[in-house]
Amino acid sequence: MWQLYQFPLCPFSRKLRLLMSEKGIGYEMWRENPWEQRDEFLQMNPAGHTPVLVDPERDLTLSDSRAICEYFEETVEKSPLISGTAAQRAEVRRLIALFDEVFYEAVTAPLLLERMKKRLKIDRRPPDSGLLRDAMRLAHEYLYYVDYLIDNRPWLAGSTLTLADLTAAAQISVADYLGGLDWSTHEQARSWYMWIKSRPSFRPLLSERMEGIQPPDHYGQIDG
């Protein structure tokens, strides 16, 4: 069985877990704190990032969430998540990049720094309230974009659930856990996120907690 090295608030691991669950791929979770830079972990992934996926029986190690997701798209026929015409697949990949790169850098990473790493003494720099305010302000802009997409499409990239939805939901779920989102003016984005949260693949994420950090009350609710 696959062994998934991850920690609870890694958005890239969350994306991979959602994809594997949607495709019915079994795995065991192994806790990995990438900031500890364990030698054994760096041997599996010299970049030092989660997720890393290992199949001991086949002596196969995969790293980088996008590479792993593409691997499963190419090897598992069930529930394709990057499909359609070339233009439709390009749109899925565009949105994956938007949330994995731009949203992560602007919103998720600052929230993880200020509300996880500094709280757990992983990063010992003093708190930066300005960085936190900027991240929460930018989160509004991205939720407005989700509002726009859902006004015009059933799902983010088109007519069906795709890896773009799972990617965005994974990033947004971490920001939501850390109290960085205000849903009050984003009814379309909130409805889309509720659809994702209600899927069986998402339920395990809602029940997990990062030690010492509690999410807002609405986080675990599929209708709130």
C-alpha cells in the first residue's frame, strides 16, 4: 500500500489525498514535519517538501503534488480529473497553477507562517500583523474570482468536478482552518465549497486537527 508522508495543514498533501480518495486509491498516512529536515526524508525528496508518496513493494518514491496527481491521472482510469478537450485540460491546469502557486504564495503561506509556524515556534521571528492583513485581504479577491467562476460554470473549470476544484478546495481549507477567510460576501464561493466539503473524500480532512491550533467553529460543518 502507498505510504503518504504529510502533515495536517499541508495544502498540497490535502489535494493529493482528495484525488486519491476520489479515485479509490488506498494509502497509509505517515506524519512528516518537513521543517525538521530529517535526513531520511530528504533522501526521499531532496526538495524537503510534502507530500511524498512511497510504494515499498515496488521500490517507488514519488514527490511533488502535481507530478503525483498527473501520475495517477495517467495510471488510474477511475474518476478522471483532468479530461475533456485540449482547451478544457489547459483550463484545469491553469486553475491548478493559480491556486497552487499564486494563492499559496499570497494567502496560504503567510497564514501558515503567522498562525502555525510562529505559534508552534517553528519560525521564531516576531509576528507580522501587516503580512496577515494583506493575506486576508487578498483572500477576498480570490474568493471573488471563485464567485465569478461559479456564476458562469457548475464547477471551477467547467461542467464537471476536476483537479482544479480539489486543488482550490485544499488551499482554501487550510486558509479556512487558520481563520483567514470571511465568507459573508461570497455566497457563490461558499456554496461551491460546501459541495466539496460534503463529498466523502473531504470528510477525513474536516476531522483532523493540528496540535495546538484549533479551527473556527464553522470549519468542520458541511453546511456552515
